[in-house]
Amino acid sequence: MGKYTQWITHKGKRILCVNGPGLSEAQYIEAMEEMKQEVLKEKDGALVLADVSGINMTKAVVDKSKEVVNATKEAGIPNRANVVVGLTGLQRAVAQLFGRGVHFVDTVEQGKEWLVREDDKHR
């Protein structure tokens, strides 16, 4: 697995976790690239939990996030539940502009629980 990403299982659901609290801009971009590569391998889509607590929303960070969303769309990867931990109000507003059904929570545990419930609704 990557430096910043790992697959976990929570209540029988396979979830791709991006461990990004406090990453620098360059590290965040690397983490998003790892996430993109993993999601592109999943032809049925992936449940994704990204902890981005303490990330600065720079133009490069926003651009990389947009790139990931566009790459998965273009590859025809179905959109499954995605949750982001650790964004503030303004950061959430920015993320909603380009997110594909992203949900925001305050903790990793809340994120895992939300992903399980959401996936159960759609399966």
C-alpha cells in the first residue's frame, strides 16, 4: 500500500483510507495521487475516507483534488460514498464545489460509520 493510503475493513466494508492530518501541500498532492491510483483499480468504485485535518486549501491542493475527481469520472468509475474528515466551514464550501457526493464529518469513527450506513442503503 502507499505511504498515505491503506485499505481497512469496517463492519464488513472495504474502505480506502487517506491518512492526511497535517500534511504539507506536497505531501497532500502525493496522498491524492496514491488515492487516485487505488480508486482507478476499483472498477466498481471505492468507499473512501480522507482525513485532511489541518490541510491548507491552496490552489495546488484544490487543483489536485479536482484532478482526482475528473480522472475517476473519465475512467467510468462509479461514484460510491466518500467522506472527508477535518475541513472547516469555508473549506467545506470549497470542497463541495468540485466533490462527487462528498460527505463531511468531524472524526474518523463518524466517517467509517457513515460510509457503512450509506453503502448499505445503496447495495
